[in-house]
Amino acid sequence: MNKICFYLTAALLFGFGTIQAQEVPESEFTPLFNGENLDGWVGNKTSYRVENGIIVIDPQGGGGGNLFTEKEYSNFIFRFEFLLTPGANNGLGIHAPLEGDAAYLGKEIQILDNEAEKYANLHDYQFHGSVYGVMAAKRGYLKAPGEWNQQEVIVQHPYIKVILNGTTILEGDYLEASKNGTLDQKEHPGLQRSKGHIGFLGHGDVVHFRNIRIKELPITNNEQ
């Protein structure tokens, strides 16, 4: 019975049923950023700061680094808006520990101005919306640098779906995708993690974030 409930939930969330995650009302979401300060967050609060209701990462404030939620999350729908500057690179860590490289010890979803000339030779798994090193996202749905993007990330371990500006750019099972080895041919022990922190993973570029909120989803027997 529990397995049936798990697959039904996954089907509904991942587009195989009549309910789409985009239709989940905002009233069911909990804000993760209060628009005033970084209460509820841990990590590099020098590079990341609040300006006019927006989280700004500024390389002059310390060169990058990570900013994580204090709380850990398992399954969830995560909504946020981001604005890239030309050539900017950041990442969204999920199921991450507070120490170590979240791209391998957790999972990293790329946040990247991948139309910049300097990224012309990247691998598919490095472009925006990809699960770094593991699953490649579709390209062509980012807005130009300086414009706000809306993104939704749905996680029901081991399923993930990324919706950028209303278009699904990535969807699938990251354990299944990596069963014969990852795309980058590296070890990703964090793929097995079903709980951890959510965070922004800086690489020294200016990026803005706002309207950050989350809806937690049930944990299934498979994850307990």
C-alpha cells in the first residue's frame, strides 16, 4: 500500500497525473527568506547579504562560498526567483551537508548564464538546470542577464523535476540515471542522500535571489 502511495504521489508531482506542481497554491508554501535579513540561513554571510528585499551574492564580499538553510529537508517543492549578471555562475544545493562539496556529497542544480561565450565548451551536464555531473537539462529557456527568472524544483527522492519560467527543463530519477556511472565519471555519494540542507553555492559571481519559499512533501517508506 505504501509503495502504491509513493508512486501515485510521484506521478502527480512529475506530470503523469492531472495535478501539476505549478498549480499548488502559494498559500501552502513557507517563506525561507524574510526579505530583511539572513535569519534561518547559515554559511557565508559576508559574501551573501540582503539589499532591498533581495539576497545578493557579491564576490567583493568574500569571493563566493555557500549559504544554506539552517533546517534540513527531504522531499519538497522549492520556488525562487533569480537574476544573473553576464557570465554568472552559482548553484542550488539540495540534500547537502554543511561541509564538503555539495555537488558530490549532496546534489547541485546548476544556476548559470550558459549563453555566455566563456561557457561555449561546457559539457551538457554543466548547463543551467542540470544535476551537476549526473543529468543534463534542456537549454534555451533562461532569460537574458539582468532579467528575473522563476524556477521551481520538485524533489521526491530519487525523482527530480526542474521547471524554468514555466517550462520543464529536467525530469527523472537521478539514481536510475547514474546506475551505470555518472555523466562526469566521478563518484557522487550524495545521490543516495534523501535529506539535507538547501543552499546557494557561490563561485564568485554576482547573482540576486528573491521570493524563496518551500512546500515540504511526505517522506515515503523507501526513505526511512
